[in-house]
Amino acid sequence: MLNETPTERAALEWLYSTQLFGIKLGLDNTRKLLGVLGLPKEGQKYIHVAGTNGKGSVCAFLHGLFRASGLSAGLFTSPHLVHFRERIRDGERQISSAEISRGIETLKKITADWQTPPTFFELTFALGMDWFRKRELEWAVLETGMGGRLDATNTITPEVCVITNIGFDHQSSLGNTLEAIASEKAGIIKPGVPVVTIKQKPEVMKIIADTARERGAPLTIVTTPIRGYQIGLLGQHQLWNATLAVAAFKAAGFKPREPVLRQGLRDVEWPARFQRFDNENMVLDGAHNQDSIDTLVRVWQQFFQRERAQIVFGCVKGRELVPLLRSLQSIAAGWHFTNFESQRAELPEDVQGHLKSLYGDQMQSSVHASPEHALNSARKHPERVLVTGSLYLVGEVLAQLRGEKEWFQSSLQ
């Protein structure tokens, strides 16, 4: 159990209140905040990961490789699924209640009179960086929040930059073309710092290659997945993520032996990525854009062949729903649209309306006020249950399945 203290709860409530300032892409506030704290720590090393899909999984594989090598590296990721503590951890543990309370109180005092208040993500990143220093960690793996060029994490200079698969997501902030999105992601590339990526769409690959060349950054393109290893995460795409992580680990100067590779790739855990529950009768997957939904469908068909699913679905506003629903329809036996704890949640009635615009009343569908009600509805049918559409929805369901609903904290960023 999490055993959250009242002091931690109050500190996190203040931190969450800063989400009212929204998402402000830019580096000035973060540099100022880190400067006041005396960060980044001299001598600390980083692997920086950006991309549209797979970056969290790549970070998890990297962290597993560090653990298998006997190194307690830091890990900074977002969003969290159940509790804020998931965002900041090392090989031994997550950030503690007392450390959150003290750290946020310090940040609150530092920024009390700032005319341009730092955002939730900027403050969270500063908290993580300060915790990594206090833990005296030599290495940390950092996942970008959104984009790359103007992301708060881009204030550091890493040993290696990693760019995972790039597709369409967050177009309102990053641009409406793959070239524009790729330019933002490639913004993490630093002069002379090795870059590792997988083979991308031609227009994306050109942006990454051109940026690397302009900045004198050695570029490695992973074109063949590793073979002969048991991978802790399911699906062919995770094999590519594992390969990318191994290439990045080697680019950072490590020469992992076979036992390290086998343990690091096998023992990795990363919830809500085709995560199975209830004797495989339920699958949780945080797929939320077209590429990740298409991948989810392929993995479902890989494991369950022609079986169809009772789909519990919820998403945030601003998604192009018709293509997502059309892709999932290929494995759908029925739909259970639900609200979830987020002001950004799309109304389930509106999502159902999009489905009906595609298929009329020929598809069974229902609308629910909460994920719990949607799950109860889905479980009345003989098919397996698939929960997807948003990491925020899946996090809420995960809390319920783990018996941690009391500690659940909705993640907006």
C-alpha cells in the first residue's frame, strides 16, 4: 500500500493546482529553476528519450539494463498511471512521501514570487532532478513529456539521445505534418552527442539525419531486431523497443555481457502495455493515437487470433475518433464507452455518436459514467475485455484492479 501522508497529499494538491497554468513549451523557466537548485549535478550522466510511441517502454528497458548491470540509475517518466511517485524512481525504489513533501515545499518557496509561474511538468522535472542528485545517482534515464526541442527535459546535455517511432500526436502543439513533429522531436539532438533511432518513415528519417549531420552528432539507425532473448513486454513492437534500448545502452559506453542483456530485457515491467489480468481475460493497453491503436490491434490478433473483444474505451478531447474506432472495430464484439477522472475526458455519449455514424445500430454499444460501471457491463459478455483509448483511463482501471483506488491520482500531464 502507498500509505500517503496528509503532508504529501497537501503538497501534491498544490503541485496539481499548477496544471491550471497549462502546458508551456519553452526552456527559460526550467533553466531558472534548475539554476536556483544548483542543477544539473556535475558529473551526472543522462540518456534522453523522445518520440511519439514507445519512449516509455524504451526507458523501461534501459532502466532494466542498468539494474541488471548492478547500477541504480534514475528514471523520470510521464504520465503516471496510479500515483505521482511512479514518475521519479531509481533501481531501488520510488521517491517517498517525505521526499515529495520536502521537495515540493522547497519548490513552492523558490517560485512564490515568480511573475511567470513554472508549470506542473517543469516543477516535477526539477523535483526529479533534485532527487537524483540527493540519491547520488551516476546515471538517469529521462523521458520527454511532449515534443523535445522545447520540453523541460531538454535543458540537460545527455550522453546519448534516443528517438523512438514518430507519428501523429499532439498536433495542436507540435504541428500538423510528420516533418513538423519530427523537427520538434529531433530538437533533443545535441552537438557531438550520439543519436540512436529506428528506421522511420522517409520524411521523418530525413529530418533526424539532417539534424544529426548539422550538429555533428553520430547517428545509429536500428534496422534489425535482436533475436534469441526473452522480452518482458509483449508484442513485436516491444522487440524493436528493446533493440533500441540495447543500442542506446551501448552508445552510452556500456558493453553488456549476455547475462546482463538476458536479465535486463526479461525482467522489465511497464504497466498498461498489453498488460493482462484475470487469467488473460482482460487486457489493459494505454494506446491513444493511430499508430499505437494499430499496433494494439496487431498484438491482439497475434495472441488471440480471430477472437473479438468487449472494448472499454475512453479518450481525451481532440482525438480524431473515426480512424481510431474504425481500427478497433476489426477486433470489437461490443463497445462500452466511459468517462474517467479527467477534465480532458471526451464525453462517452459523443464517442458513441461517432461509432454510430460509422456503423449505425449494428454494433452493440453502451455509455457509462465510470470505468467501474463500464467494466461490469463488459464482463457480462463471454469475450475477453480490452481497456484502451487513454493512459489516464487505463491508470484508473489499474488502480481499481490493484485495490489502490483510494490512492489514485488522475494525471493530466
